[in-house]
Amino acid sequence: MKDVSNKTIVALLAVALVVTVLGTVVSVNKLGELSGKFNLLSGAATTSASGLSNLTISQSTSITNQFSAIEFGSGYVTVPGPCVIDSNGVVNGSGNYCVGFNNPSSGFLLENTGNVNLSVNYTCSGSCTAASFIGGTSPVFQIWATDNLAAGQAGENVADTVASCANGPFSTTPAAVSAAGTWLCGNSSDYSLDSTDAQDAFVVDLNVSIPADAPTGSGVQTATFTFNALATG
Amino acid sequence: MKKKKKISNRNKTISNQKKDISNKTVLTMLVVVILVSVASLWVYLDALSDVSTPTVKTSSQAQGVASIQIKDSQPAKLIVDTDAANGVASIKIQKP
């Protein structure tokens, strides 16, 4: 094969040079556009006269369960039953027909720990119906929510001084627990759990009603609740 | 004499050409350089396009567990209060 001439080599070098220069120009231009579009995080002054600086803080969607285990304990029910227990302690395991159960006094404490308003729903896995969690004749397994100003449960980063979830749908009426779950605070279009520390938490309580003929010997039954928080993008 | 010198110079040139890298090698290297430049530009632009469309996290999750165990029922203790009061009755039957 015949050797390539030096002219060809020079031409190819020129192409390489053009590509490099073009690449550099495009890169610099793109970076410039990026800076203009998103105001990259910087404390640098934008004018020498006033010393103005721009700071852009991005969105943070975060929910934290500050009380993650409700243990009704182990016990039995005397005839005629039922034994009724609320996780908020209003009706407890020392009540009528309850023997040996715990006296829970705290529900799941959900706090908005991000910086945007949220809507919250739940799903459940494990024993998520009254029949599977308790069993027997006409068992009850219910869930509901209360703003933490009213509930007054300890554990928040900053205690609420205003009722949360007040400006949207709020499931304050006890309803049967289900695997599919439901909205607790807000919904798919209403984000009513505020991110402000003074009103950013609510409590999810559970109620059980155990009939005297609830089956024994099936060990500890558990229901795992997943609380999903959503925000607009 | 001149002819001998010419032949000597030609031999020197041929010898130098043998030591040099060939033009083909230079061409190959240039092609590689161009390909690398284009590829790196493409990767950079691709990365920039990813940066220019940032994704914002719009969901979060928290978990909680509820548990219960129902034991074999034991009959409640029957507490019976007892009390006793004594009384004595006596009788004696006599013969008439």
C-alpha cells in the first residue's frame, strides 16, 4: 500500500483541531447556559455594588415515623368479652375482659421532616384485617389519625403549636385496616401536611376489639404499615 | 567521486527512512485521536443533558409495626367471700 502523503496528514490534523476547538466552545457555552438556567449553588456576589448573592435550595421530600412500634402485647379475654384496646391509651388493656395485654399509650407519630408540603397514605402488609390480626366472632381492627396538637404525643423534632392537616382531607374517623390502605392526610391533589415545624406532625392510632372466642396458639400477629408521603415536583 | 558521494547520501536517506515511524502509523494514530475526541465530546454532551433535566424526589416512606398475641385463656379466679355466724340451738326432750 502506498504511504499517505503529508498533505493528508495535515488535513486530518486540521480536522482534529476543529473538533477539539468546537468541543471546547460547545462545552463552555453549555456550562454558561446551565449556570443561567439553574443558578448553581454559589455564595459569590453577583454585583460589586450591593454584594448580592444567590442561593438556591432544592426540594426535600421526607417523612419520619418517630414512634414505630405499637405492641398490644400478649393476653386473653374473659367471657363475655370483648376486650377493647386503643393505642392512644384512652381504652387500655386493663379494661373490661382484658387480661395480660399491654397498655399502649402512643400511636405512630408521623412528622414531615422535609421542606415541602405532603399528602400521606398508608399500605399494610402481614395480618392486615381484623380476621387475620385477631380472629373470632366480630373482631375489630381500626385505624385513624389525629393532629399532634390534639394528641400531644412526645417525640417530634419541634412540638406542634398549630393543628396539622387542617386544610384538607383528614381521616379522623376510625376505619377498618386494609392491605390497600387509604389516604390519611391530604390526597393525590391536596398536600395538606405542612412542612412548617409548628404544624408538621400527626398521630396514627389503632384500635382492636378482641372477642372472647379469638383463636389462640397462632403466636404473635404483626401488621406492618408503610406510610407513603407524596409531594408535587 | 561524485557518484560515490551520491550513492552514500542515498544510503543514508534510506537508512533514516527505516528508523522513522511510517506515515501509515501516523495516520492510524490520527484516526484514533479523532475518534477519541468525538467520543469524549458525545459523552460530555450526554452528561450535560442529564444534568439539565434534574429529577426531584417527590415521595418518601416511613414504616410502623403493630403486634398482638392472644394466649390460651385461663379462667378468672372465682373469689367467694365467706362469713359465718354461729348460733346454737338446743333442745332437751324430757319424759312426761
